[in-house]
Amino acid sequence: MVAITAAAAVSAGDKGPPKREVYPAQFPDGAGRPLAERYCAICHAPTLVTQQAKDSTGWEKTMAQMEKWGIQPTPAEHDSLRDYLVSHFGPRAR
């Protein structure tokens, strides 16, 4: 019955919620974007990174693991990248 109701609503001209890209396929603009492209996208599609919602500690742990696996940002790049990731992919409001 629900499927019939939904189908009837669509056929009646109800377009439903606007469609949007759930997870961006590229990193958003910002001061750390070049760092994310250099250090994250070397192994991961931006979509994987953009679906994360980590606080500063979570991103710090992730970056520490990536550094163990071979990325080598300078300390300043590390801090800038973490700040970028937190500001764009931090905890989501519930």
C-alpha cells in the first residue's frame, strides 16, 4: 500500500525532496584542499574522506595511521590538514 501511495504521489506531480550529491566527489574549497588532494587522494577517492564525520581526535588518529603507512606531511601541513578535515568533515549535528 505504501508503494502505491508513493507511486501515486510521484505520478501526481510531487517531485519529492530535491536530489543532491550525498558525498562530494571532490574536496571542498578551503586552505587545506591541496593538502587533502596530496595526502588523502593518493590512496582514497575524495568520496571516502567526505563521508567521514570525525572530531579533532578522530582525525588525529586517522592521520597518525596514514603517517605510519607512508604519508609524510610536515608538522605545519599536518596541523593545517587536520584543521581542514575537522572544519569540513567534523561531527554532524544530530
